[in-house]
Amino acid sequence: MASQFYLKTSQDIELFQGYPEFQQFSSEDGTQDAIIASLLSPCGRFVAFSTKTAVKVFSGEKLNRLLVQLPIGDVYDLKFSPAGNFLSTWQRPRINEDQFQNVKIWYLNTTFPAGETPVPVYEYIYKSQNAWTIQFSKLDNFAIRLFGKQLKIIKLDFSKLNFNFNDPFATLDQPQDNQNFTVYQVSPAEFPTICTFTPEKSGKPAQLTIWPITQGAITKKIASKTFFKADSCQLKWNQQGNAVLCLAITDFDAQNKSYYGENTLYLLSFQGVNGTLGGNSVRVSLTNGPVHDFTWSPTSRQFGVIAGYMPATVTFFDMRGNVVHSLPQQSKNTMLFSPTGRYILIGGFGNLQGAVEILDRHDKFKSVTKFEATNTSVCMWSPGGEFILTATTSPRLRVDNGIKVWHASGTLVYTKEFKELLKVDWRNPCPFKITADDHIVRDFNFSDLVDAEKIALDPKLNRTQLQVHESAVAFQAKNKRPASSAGKTAGGYKPPHARRADANGGQRTVPGVTANGKQKAAVAASTPPASAASTMSPEEKKLRSLLKKLRSIEALKQRQVDGDKLEDTQLLKIETEPKVLQDLQALGWRQE
């Protein structure tokens, strides 16, 4: 059984079985009540979608069993916790209700008796739709929320579920020197840590810090780095949770080479639980230009960066920021490691042409295959690491919406077109131990997590063993290029001389000239005779030019006699009359 994927169109939500059947499992019709937002849980146990009147959560092997219907409407954003136990919903604030708690958190790892109305376990007010969610640790045993200048961390007990931020497990106070951290992110480790970012302000440098989660007031730092040129940042933890990459971004480029400011990449790492074996911080050395993409390998030991002006440089680094491998410059802006960490996809999407290349990390980054995925707005590996899904979605592109599924060898195995495709995602297999007809996880331990290699559902196949779906066969037949156009860019611009060459079997032609280079008789007969000016000698041409100047001077002198006001340049021209007469006499001209 291969990986499943789900689609959200303007009409419904669809779940598909992956390779080789690509069979549609379920479809939640949204024609009667349009779907506003939808989301798959990271653990793969649930799918939730909101309408004008309610939020529905489905579970089961085919996600077709209604688990609960939450009695809230106008929910415009959804967010699952990493382990899938909590669902956060965001409603639009109400103008006439200042105390309306528009953010609600619901507990899903439980049974829902029939006839009972579910109630949220926690709710609060947050008017902005940016960074509105509470952050949870990987196993949902810690919850972190920012209150003004203080981060409060509570330890959750699933038997009580008390979100009491008034009595937190730990607190982290922001600096008191008018610098407040604007970004924070909890690590996905068994013993989680928190990375905070404080932007540059009033001549003081920006600061990136990793803190341990220890009971009480947190004051000890695991690792820290200060630097300038940082107004905002993006944080990415590795899967082990012992290293974080920070892309520092400025609003303006001091060198005036980019509209999007300057980018700098920093790496913070540590060893041991809560950094007991020390921490490290370095600046990653990159080529000049913007950072298009940076991502961690699932092994957590390497990361890749695409940076520089196009064509960009693709570089791979180790945990200390040292270069492991570098590729030739190419027009790419996306990098994706397969879930197993073996294959690496690098592609050029967005305003690039959609070229995709697959590299084998186990074979010295050797190129496995190349293919074209034009107009791609979404690209992602399947959870099994053997297939790639590319999609053209709306509103990024309003035409040619659809999905394509490729094998890692570059073979197109499935395609489907839609009038309007809004969202697409793979369904992750559940890493926890549950029964087929149950959604409840009894125990959350890191030791019980199933390894990605063991839950990889995609079959390991080579190119000759693949079963290509009939939709892919029909698509390739429809878009097959004729033999005469092999190697040519479809739809590319051709100048007029190239078009004439194609029409004449590749031979370049010039209009009005025969193949042997002689001018056609009809064209020669219609050519007008040479003008008299073309037969004049250089002296005659100069004489004619001087006489023209003399006539112009005489006309200006007559205007001066008539009382007209002349410009300075015209007066200067009159003063050149003696010189013009002298040149005329030198050519043998005599004034009558």
C-alpha cells in the first residue's frame, strides 16, 4: 500500500490512494456549504475542514469516518499540533465583542460521546492571523505562548489537560534593553529547547539564542550568536533538534544590488541534553546574493543551500558549516531532501522554467535523472521517498491546474487535471501505535516512534518495473513533440530569420535573393535609377553645402533688417559669413 495524498478543489476534498492504483477513496462534497479551510494532521490521523457553520474532523484509514463536529463557524485558519492531539482554530474577531475569544484549542485524542457538545480545552484573544497559534513540542507535552515580553511554558498532563499559564512550568523573560525577541521556535527533540531571535535595534546587534526548557526562570544559554544586518529571520531546526539554521534578512541592500535586502545564514548547534557538552555558533560562508532556499537533511548531519544571483550556487554543508559538496552554477531555487535522506531534488520553479534534477547522496551526489515540471507551484516528496508530487494550484496560477506524480527515476506515472485546484498534500503515515479502527494513541514516547524507513509505504522499484497509469500515457501522447522538433524548446520565441530557415529545410534565405545569390529579375527591374547626388564628386557636394549655408545666412540678415529678434545662435551663424565666402572662393566660386 503506497502513500496517500489529498486534494482540495473549489468543490470538495478528495483522498487518493497512491501508486499504482491512484484510486479516489473519499470525497467530502462542499457544494452545499463551501469549505473555507482544510488541513491534514502531521501524524496522518485526522483531516479537518471548516465551513460557515462548523468544523468537521474525520479519521480512519480512508479518512471517511466523522470523528467530531465542532460547533463553531467562520473559522478561517486551522493548525494541528505536531503529534495531532490538539486542533487550534482561528475565527475572525467580532467588531461588537471586544472580549470574544476567537482562538480555541480542541483535544482530539479522546472519544466523543454521541449527543455531547465538545468544548475547547483553552481559548484566548488574538486578532492578527500572523503567528496566532500556541507552539507545542513534538510529543505535545509542552505548550509555549508569548505574553508581552515573557514566554510562558506549561507542561501538559493528558489526564487533566489544564492550560494554566498563570502557573507555568518555566518562564523566559525578554531582555530589558528595549530589544524584544520577535521570533521563537521550539525544537523537535525528546528534550525540547527554544531558539529565540532578537532583531537589530538602535545600534545594538541582533541576537540568536538557544535556551533549555528547565523548571522555573530560564537564564542559562546553550548557544548564542550576535550579528548586525538582521531585521527579521527564518528558523529551521534539524530533526534531531540539536542544530538550527537562521536566515537573517534586512529590508534594504546597502550595495543596491537587490530589491529584497541582504541575506545571511547562521548555524547554531549543541551536543548533549540541553547542551551539557557545549554549543557552537558559526556564520555559513555563501556566495554574494540572495538565499533562495535552505533545508536540512533528514539525517540531521548535513544541510543544503541555494544562494547567489542567477545562475545560483548549490552547496552542501556539514554540522560545523564546512562545505561537503558544491554543484556548478545553475538556475535553481528549490531544494528538497527525500524522507529517507538518499535523494535530493533541486528545481527551478516560480519565474524559472521548471527544470528538476534528482541527485543521489549515497553516490557522491551523482545526477540520477532530469525532467521538466513547468508551471509548478507545489513540489513535495512522498512520505516513502520514492515518488514526487508536483502541482499547479490556484490562485498562484488560474489555468492548467492539476497534479503530476513522478517516480524518483524521472518517469511520469500519474496525472490529473482540475478546473481549480486549491491545495494538495501527502498524508503522512502515523508514527504512533494505533489500531486500524481507532484514532487514540495510548502512549507517547520517543522510543515508541516508528522509524521512517519502517513506515515507508512506497515500493522500491526501478524504471523498468514501474506501472505507468493510463492518465500519464494519455498525457504524454497528447503532448508528444514531433520528431522534427526534437531538441527544440516548445513555445520558445524564434526571430524571423530562424522561422524562414525552418520553412526552407534549415537553409537560411534572404528576401529578394535566389539561392545562388543573384538578385531576382523582377526586383532588379523595379529598382529606381541612382540619384544625381550619388554621382557628384566630393568637391561638388561641399560646394552645394556651402551655398546652402550662404542662403541661410542671407535669409537671417533679411530678417534682421526687417526688425525680427534673432537668437544668439542665429547671430553667431551670421558672423560665419566671411568664412563661408572664403571657402567658396577656394573652390572656384565667384560672387555675381
